[in-house]
Amino acid sequence: MKPYFKEEQRMTQWWLWLPLIAFLLFPLYGLYQQAVVGKPFGDNPMSNLGLVIVFFVMAGLLWFFRSIKLITEIEGDEFRMKFKPFMIKKTIKFQEISNAEIVNYGFVGYGIRWVGGKYGTVYNTAGRYGLFVQYGKGRKFVIGTQRKEELGRVISKILSGPAEIGS
């Protein structure tokens, strides 16, 4: 079955990637200076092995940020959200949802944020718009979206009745 809506988001902010890549290249440059050129890197130089370790730690951090993916799916009779690599999954049946709407939650940072009583937990990778979902006994969260109009239309059709979902 084809989903009514599917969105995969990644952290694509240039201002995040620029320093991460610079921090990755810094120990590589230091290793080049020490091991190839033969010039100590800094006033109190780290060993070549130390620079290699720092390089791999920074590469791991870069890989971690690259692997962050927020997936939203609406299919069949349920809403699904996955936030990788955090192993966060939510699957909610439409009949459990008491309210769902597109909201401007403002800038709260990226990742997983608790913003208090109004929205509960916010899961986002960019922007300030998301799908606010209330379900169960007062449970609520917001999942960020870069396609607010399309998601809003799908949610509106779902809340108005199952006969309209596929149209």
C-alpha cells in the first residue's frame, strides 16, 4: 500500500556542517604537519596516534549527525514516526488521535526537545513548523515538517473521515 504521506528529513544546515567538517580536517592537517612535513603541530604537540584518534572521534561525530533522520509516514489507518539513530518510534492509530494540526512551534533547537505543557516533546531537524498530535489520555508531541501544506491537507482529510483519505 502506498503511504498517503511520507517525509524523510535530515539535518542539512550549512552552519552545522561547516564547523563539523573543519573539526574533522583539523587533526588531519596536524597529522600531515607532523608525520609528513616533520614539523610539530602546536606548542605542545599531540602524538601522531593521538591525532589519528581525534580524527576518528570527529569522523564518528560527523557520521552520527549524517545518520540523523526523521521519518513521518501516514499509511493505512495509522500515523508513524521514526527518529533515527535515537531508536524513537511512534505508531498511533487514527482513532486514538483526538487532535492533529499543523502549528508554528517557534524555534526550540534541533533534535528532541521538551517544550513544556503546550506541545510536549518536539522532534525536528529544521524549521519551526510541525504536526501537533494529541492522543490517548493527554499525550502529545510535535513532529517537524518541511512540507506543512501537504501534510496539513492529508491530516485534514483523515480527520474529516476515512472516505476522503485516498481522494
